[in-house]
Amino acid sequence: MSDQLEGNPLALEEQVCFALSVAARGVVAVYRPLLEPMGLTHPQYLVMLALWQHAPLSVRELSRLLQLDPGTLSPLLKRLEANGYVRRERDPADERSLAVTLTAGGQALRARAEEIPPAIVRRLGMPIEELRDLHAVLTRVIVATNRAGAGGANPGQASA
């Protein structure tokens, strides 16, 4: 693609933001019927993924890992706690910090969750190599948007 957008620079179908938005909604919709029997929403599933990999975590660490504002994370944690999957406690080493740990129920849920990634691959019907390539590209987009949000973008570059 050239540095300049060709044709109509405002064509909806040419917008990266549109493609990402529609794809994200679609992928989350594919997850929904798999997560509902577990009593999880997609954002709650992401919290559980982080905890299954790294628990215990402080709310601050969890916020950083998920790239979510603590104000957005707090209701998710309250709901997961109400469902019996996590426990939030003051960190004995730092009373100002809340530590999030998995309960026995949250740990047990992991076995069921291990069935989700292969089910998603089957439902999408895309080759795993394509999905890995997409993940790599999206990871680069995340880095680029984080850099742009920090003021690192070159205002002279074309945007899409």
C-alpha cells in the first residue's frame, strides 16, 4: 500500500478501525456460547486467563496485563468474586494493594476452559497458521497504538 490512501479516504470498507471493530465483535460472539455455561462473559474470561497463568496478582498488575483501567476491572472482579471464582484480599506485605487469588472453584474452572481454544479454532474454520499470523499482526498493532497514544506517532504519516 502506498503512503497515501487511494480513492475515497473515508470509504467505510477501507477503514482499519471498522474491520477491527467488526472482527472483534464477531470473535467475541463466537466465544459467547462456550463461556455462558461457565458463567463467564468474555471480559471475565480474559481476567481468568490472566489469573490462571499468573495468580496471585495485584489489581494493579492485572490492570496492566489486561490493559484495562482499574475502574473497568473492579466490577469484573466483584462479579467473579460473587460467582466464587476469585477472592480479593489486602496484600499482607502492602495493605494499600489488593491481591486477587483464585478460589478452588476458579482453579477447577480451568479444566473446562482448556476446551475453549480448540473449539474456537474449529468454529472459526481458519487454519491455525493464519490465526497465529493474525495474532502476530494484531500484537504489532497493539504496540503501535500504545506508541501512538504516548505521542510517538509521526503526524505526517498517513493513517487508516
